[in-house]
Amino acid sequence: MRFDGPPPEPLASATGFLLSWNGRRTAEGFARALQEVGLSPPVFGVLTLIESHPGLTQKELVEGSLIDASSMVAVLDELEAEGLAERRVHDSDRRKRAVYLTSQGKRKLAKARAIATSFADELLAPLDEKEQETLRQLLRKLARVDEADAR
Amino acid sequence: MRFDGPPPEPLASATGFLLSWNGRRTAEGFARALQEVGLSPPVFGVLTLIESHPGLTQKELVEGSLIDASSMVAVLDELEAEGLAERRVHDSDRRKRAVYLTSQGKRKLAKARAIATSFADELLAPLDEKEQETLRQLLRKLARVDEADAR
DNA sequence: TATTGTTATACTCTATAACTATA
DNA sequence: TATAGTTATAGAGTATAACAATA
């Protein structure tokens, strides 16, 4: 799909279409930006998740992410092959693997996060700071993020 | 990808991630809703485009949509096979095909539009009307829709 | 018998490049 | 020689189901 120009009318007046279009454009730009450090968006997401909860099992990573079990195997294989994360056998249950970042993984994640932030700044440049914050809060509400926190 | 619950923290605090996540969820829900009338989102988009500009050539449809030339062939093949649109040889240039909706295509589009509208209502239900309008305008601004109009 | 992780496989979507027919 | 449309093919991304190891 092409994202060089604005989305075509008459669809561009519908909020649902605008959500899809902006979302897809964001995802593709984000993926392109992350290629700089050789990461894909799912890999970046999993790195982020491991950092905030070191030692999660693969199953827990699957539950806490948007990725299914077999894709998680591929992601972790890649992370291990590049020395960014490691699977350790779980203490009490040898079926389980506890996953940790290596120090190299932590450094890579910091780099990737900087790239993601600067990409987001560029993406959101058409909006001033107040508008950006309004958008963020509306999107959180739409995704029901805060309701989930309140559970 | 799963969209049953809210997106995982800590990513859910980033506007860029929220854009991708909401966009993808919207696109998938929209696709599921359209299955009711046997249409895919690209097919729906092309139907909409033909309706607003009857007689466009395939090339013009490609330029006015987000779909590349070879995918457009597949979309139009499908529309013709189902009797929703037809390709006519262009008057002055026999390489070109001018594309029109059939009356059946117009009826189907009306049905699909009703489904799309009711899906969007449901999707946007967490926001009140004023918030929905704010979101719509922020997304248009982000997509630079109005700037393009002003050109 | 159930669960964790793995493998093999198939499916959808889209992009690329080669081909045809007309200009 | 260039353009409109078509066909064939390949690639990314993801999902499904069968399988091995362990509980």
C-alpha cells in the first residue's frame, strides 16, 4: 500500500477509515525505522516486554503480547541467535523457559527505543503538543486501556 | 494478532503504538463485519471509488486508491464475477477499461456502507460524540487530508 | 491426561517482474 | 518505443495442527 500522499476521498471523512489508514501508515513507518537496528516490530515489542518483566516464561510472553505461541518461538530464536536474549530452564518446571535480556539486548533496546521515539515525533509533527496529548488520551480511551488498569 | 483485551503495557502509553494497535484492530473488525455481505475491505474501497467516479479507467482507480495495479486486476475480476461492476472498453483507446457499477453493485455497496457505519458506531462507543469528532479531526490533520484539499 | 514449547505446514496479503495488446 | 492491463511468481507475516518432553 502507498502512503506518500493523503488518503483518498471520499473514504477519508470516516473515522474508522482514518484509524485504519493512520494505523497502517504508522506501523509501516515504524517497521522501516526499526530496520536501522535490524529489528522488526514484534521483536521490538517482545524485547520491551522482557525488559519490564525479566524471567517471564514463553507462555507468559505470549499472553502479555499480541503474538501467538509459534511466532514467539521464532522471535525468541532470532533474539537468541543475535545474542539479545536467552532462554533458561525454569527452576521448578523443566518444561518452562524463563527469558532474560542480555546486556547486549538492553543496549540494543535502548537504541531502538530512541529510534522509535524520534520516528513518533516526526509522525506527530502535524499536531501541536496539546493536540498530541489529546490524541493520545482519546486513543487510550478507545482502546479501553485505563478501564483495564482499574480492574 | 489478538484484540480481545486492551493492548499490553508498557507499550500502551506511546501514541505511535496506540495508533498502530487501534488501526489494526479497526481494520480487522471492519474486515470481519464486511464478510457478512461477502466483501473484503479493498473490494469495498474500490466499490466506493467507482460509485463516486463512474467510468474511471483501471489506471485511475489504482492512482485514486491504495491498491497496486496487479491487485486491482484481482479486485475487478472478483467484482465482475459477482456481477457488481463491469469493465467496458474505452471509446478512444482500446487499451483502457472504463469501470462502472451495476445496479446490483450499487445495492451491495449501500448494504456494505450500512454495515460499515454500524461497525464504526460500535467501535467508537467508548467516546462521546464530541470526543469522536475531536478524534476525527485530529486524525484528518495527522493524515494531512485538509492540506491536500487546499492545494 | 494436561501443559510447555517446538516443528511443519498452509494460508492470506501484497509486491515484483515478465508478458500481451494496443498506441 | 511507451502505456494499459494481465499473468505468474515470490515474499512477508501469521495461523493451525501435529509432535516431543515433562508434569
